[in-house]
Amino acid sequence: MIDCRFTNAGKLVEETRVLLPGIGAGVRGGLTIYGPKPTLYVDRAACRVVSP
């Protein structure tokens, strides 16, 4: 599971969690994470792995 926080001037705009299917060791995986609507300004997007 990946958790992404989209902020503007340190204030939370949106938080998104993404659940990935199991991926074997050494296998590269890719995904697209969509953030807030284009009408909302975001100056930072920080993502982290919540659980393996």
C-alpha cells in the first residue's frame, strides 16, 4: 500500500492510498497515481510505502 499526500504551503489538499497487487522480489512494477483536480494548487506531493 502506498500513501500520497498532496499539500499546498504545508496544508493538506488531498490524501490518496493505493493498493497494489502482490509483486515478486526483484520485479519492477509501475502505476499511475492521480492527485487533486487541476483547479486545486499543489506545491508538494510526498508518497511513502505504508505496508510491504
